[in-house]
Amino acid sequence: MMRLWLDKLSTTFFSTLAMLWLWIMGMQWVSFTETIWLSETTAIVIAALTITAVIEALLPIKQGYRLLIQFVLILYCVYSLLKSYGNPVPVMTSESVLAEEIMYLFPYLWFAVAAWAIFLFIAHWAKTKGRVLFIVGLNVISFAVLDSFTKIVLWDEIAWVVGAGMGWLVSSHFNRFRRRFPQGWINLSKYPFKIIANILVIFSLIIVAGVNMPHVQPTLTDPYTAWREWSGVPLSTGSTTGTGTLIESSSESMSGYGREDNDLGGGFNFDYSPVMSITSDERSYWRGETRAVYSGTGWADGASSRRSGTGVEIGEELPGESNGSLSTKKLEQSVTMLSDTVYPVLFGAYSVKQLEGLDEDIDPGRLRWQMEGAEMHLDDVRDADYPKSYTLTSEVPVIPIDELSTRTYDQLYSGSMDDAYIQKPRNFPERVTTLAEEITAEGDTPYEKVMLLQQYLTSNYTYTNTPDLTRKKSDDFVDGFLFEVKEGYCDYFSTSLVMMTRSLDIPARWVKGYAPGSLTASEYMPMDGQTPIEPGNYTVTNADAHSWVEVYFGEYGWVPIEATPGFSMPILTADTDAEPVIEEDVEEEESAEDETTPASASNDQQSGWVKMIVTAAAVVIVLWILYILWRMRISLRFAGARIRAGKPLTAADKVIAETERWIRSVHRKGLVRQEHETLRESVKRWLQAHPALESEMRPLLQQFEAARYSPAEVQEEQWRSVQNDAEKLKKSIKKIRIVHEKRLSP
């Protein structure tokens, strides 16, 4: 019986293998949905897929019997898993009816049956190469679309689908070859190692090449994004949090460093997950990126879209924006990341001047320094790693407020001005400009006008993380905030201050990054009513993500300004002997845990599996290269002789080449051939000195003379005979030398 089962299984081997590839592809959909489904639903679907794949692969019996076995096992797994998760399950009594009790298994049973049906349909329908390609392509496209338009990153799932698809195509190819050419398959199956080795080599080359491909920025924009940009429609259909995080609704959005700044607004919940720990002598805002182009709904430009960057060398001073007459104070910060999130920039205080240290695993060549905006960008952030730690040195401006506040507009902006920082959209609401002019009517200098705008915003508008957007009627983000919503968070205040400042022809830009964070409890001790400013360790969380304003004041450069009520900018001023102003914490409605796990074990496990696969692929490639070199050993042995001859070597040429090789060998042992001697004369002289070598040297001499002088055709195996005799000669010479050394020893 066992013999019969094994025979049947051997004839359906490649069909069995196809079940494995299909199961792997199905598990990628489970990976996508496990964050959406209940844990028991996920476990039930995994069980249904596994039961179906195993029975289809290992039970070569009639389809009807297989279906019955699969349904019974799936039903049992649904019952057992629900029971293990504490869900209600059927309890059979004498009065109960099976049809009624089985209702406890719904709707979980429907998920299992759906997975079972889809798996069976694909397994029996995708029998041709075209259909297999269709299924694989459909999965890849589906995951790519979901990756683009949801918050879930699915590139790992796409890689698994492509790998399983390749395996499926290979299995399908061999299965068709076996059916169409049975005799050829019988001959081919005699060398299973060669078949498997070639498949492994191809897969390994693809894996290693894929892992080591250089990361480049995309050259083309996908059609959907291009159409949205051309139509002037924001790329996000949701809104963004106070720091730009994409959300679907205010109830499910969380704070954090944002990626999409062109669609500001909405609401968010505070997320206190730790982001980084910063050791610094001074409390500071940790700058990330700046924005200049206001679109009416947010900030449309990224640093890379309007300026190119230069490379960054560790320990070398970076070119910076001119701060004119401002004095500065050097500030070193050591940053340790507490999460696995990948950011497009490295964060630092004010204007970074030097990168002092960086993770050994991170290539400094990936860093780009944007002098305009003083931003340190990290290329290839989608698939690459982010530094776990780095050290920066910044120059913190010491602002002479008394002096700056007296400088007139003509004194500050007598030279050229970058129009990018006074840009306004074509249809920018006039009433915003009118309001700014009314607020600043009593200000005589640009600095005074900016301070009047700041005071107006912080005094007349309310901070909240859940603004009431039902009051918003205007299409313009700033206009809607100032005249309709009148409440919001940092993005509302900072963007409004930038645009009101620009409406007065004062250059300004929008900045996003993180607020200072909180000191370690042991260091956060009040002294005489003041917070200490000695070196401390600041823990920064997603709730500290923030945006603020930088205003350009001519020779004084860019000066940071805080627009959000409840926040105070930690700045150094010449009037207070360079003591920073300490940030006040914003009151929040909910409390949260101070610490969360910075990285999940599942990510580490997945990373470990990836490393194992890549290492195994590299080992296969190395073994394949060694095997190729071993196969080519004869060609490599005669490579030099072939180059000198300039033509393919005959068997006689190989004998001569082997003779030259053993002559060089004995030369190193002291048996020197004179230039005027023939080989026969040299051998005669050597044998006079060492008669014991005659049995090895005579055959070698005869082989050479036959190849060089005899008209008879030399056979291919003769050069191998020369090789074997030469090895015997080397061993004999070695024995003679050992005996000679023993005689000389006392």
C-alpha cells in the first residue's frame, strides 16, 4: 500500500509542489489582512489554507474524497480554534439540533470556506503557463495598489509572491516536459542533482542581485499620482495629523512625523510611542525639513523637488546658510533611535554644521546635505535601513532681540530677496492679507510685525487636536482656519503665521520636526523655580512631532518663531546671556504610557529569515562558482600554454606543456636543466647523480620525445599519464631529500 502511494506521489510531484507555491501566495494575503481581522479569524484561514494544500498535495485519491476530508478537518479546526480563543462553540445535548448549534461557528466558517474554495479554484484552474502568469501578475498588481493607497507596506509580500510565482512556473514547466516527452524526462531524471542545482543557482542569483541592487530615486511618476498632480487634486484622500501623518478619520489617526504636507488638516490622537533619545547640553527643537511652496491646502514642495544636495563626509564641516552678524553657540547632540521607523532626514538642532558619527551599517554616501534649508536627507528611505544612532554638531544662533527689533525693512532687505519665501498661491484670499495688515499696523519694523502676528494667533485661537471642521467653508487652509474654524494644532498656527508674514512681504518658511521632548525623571528637578539646563537625555515621542516658523531677517539670517499657543521656542538670546526659554507642555485630554516597546519581535524574526535566505543564496552561488572552476580545471591548467600557442592545444601540445611543468618543478628541487642541453642530456646527468629516479624519469622522457619528434598520433590520455608520472617523480625526489637530510644530521 505504501509502495503504491509513493508511486502515485512521484508521478504528481510537480503538481504537489505547485500546492506549496500557491499556499505561500495565499499566506501573503493573510499577512495583509491580519491587522484587519480578529486573531481567531486569521488562525482559522491559515488552518483552512494549510489543510487544503496538504491534502491536495499528499493524498492522490479521487477529488470527491479529498473534498470530504478537507471539509471535515476545516470544520473541526474552526470548532477547536474558536474554543481555544474563548468564543462560544456548539454544545451537543439530547435536545439540541445540529443545524442550530452549528450557527455558533458563523461567520468564521464562511471565511474558512471562502479561503478553501479560492485555493481549490486556483489550484485546478491554473494549469497552463499563461494562467499561472495571470494569477501571479494579478497578485503583484493587487499588492502594489494596496501598498500605494493604504497605510500598509506590502513590498515583502510582493517579493514572496514573485518568488513563489517563479517556483510555480518552474514546476509547471517540468510537469509539461514530463508529459510531452516521457523518454526525455526519464533520461533527464537520472541527473536530479544537476536539475536542482541549476534551479537553486538561478534563484540565488536573482535573490543576491535583488538585495544588492543600488537604491535609486524613481524616474517616472505612476499614472495615478501624475493625474492627481496635473488636476491639482491632493494626493491624499484623507487628511493629515498635526505633523502630516496620513489618516482616514480623526478617530483613527495618530500623531507622528508626517510625510504628506500638501493636505493639512483633520484631527488626530496623541501617540506616545518613543521615537528617539537625544543627549544634548541644551533643550532644543529638533529640525527635520523646511517647506516653501504653499498650495492653498498645504505645502506642495519637498526639499529634493526644488534643490539638489551635496554629499556628507563624517567629520567635515557642512556649508550652511548665512547667519550674517549673528553669533552662534556650538551644540553637540547624540541621537539614539527608539523605533524602527525610517525617516527621510536626520534630525538636529537649528542649523547642523557637522556629522560627527554614524552607524557603521549605514553608508554615508546615502546622505545629502541641503544647504538651503539646512537639511540632512537620507536617500532610499523606502527599502533601506535608518541609522540607529548618530552624532551631530549644530550652531545655535544667539539672537540680539533688542538690536533686531530696531532694524527697518529697508535695512534688512536692501539686497536681493528669494521670491520662493514670499510666494503665495494665485487665488490667495485677500482678507488674510487685510487681517495681517490690520494686526501689524502699530509695528514699525519687520520683527515687531512678526511678533504682533504671533501674539494675535496665540491669543485669539484655541489649541486642539480635534478641530471642528464642519465650520470650514473656504477652500484655502489658512483662510478657513483664521475666519471659520478658529481652532487647531501646530500645522494650523505655523502655516497661518508663515502666510500672514509673507503677505507683508517678509520672507518666511514652514519647518517640521520634533519639540524638545521630556528629560529623564532623575534629571528633571526644579531649581529655584527654573528647569535645569545642564546636559540631559531627552526622550522624544510621536506626540512631540511639531511644526513651526522660520523668518528671514536679512543679515541676521533665519530666526525660528513659535506660533502655537502652549509652546515656547527654546532659543538663545544675547539679552539673557544665552539661556534658553523652556517649552511649556500642552495640556492633553488623555494620559498615555511613558514607554512602549520600540521594536516588535516579529520584525526582528522577519529580518532574521531574510538574512538566512540571502546567506543561503550566497552560499549556493559560491558553491556554484567553485563547481564551475572545478569543471574548468583542465582548461585553466593549459590556459597559459594555449595563450602562448595562439590556438587550441592538441594532445601532443598538452604532453609538452605537462613536461615543461614537471621540469620547472624539479628545477625548484635542485635538478637544473642547462640551456645548451636537450632534455635527454639533462635526464642523463640527473640520473648519474640520483640513479633511484630512473623508473620515474625514463617514462617521462619517452612521453616527451614521442610527442615532440614521433610522427605517430598522440592520444588524449597520454598527457594524463605524464601528469601521473610527474606526481610520482615529485614524491621520489621528496623521499631522496628526506633520506639525505637524515644522513647529514648528527
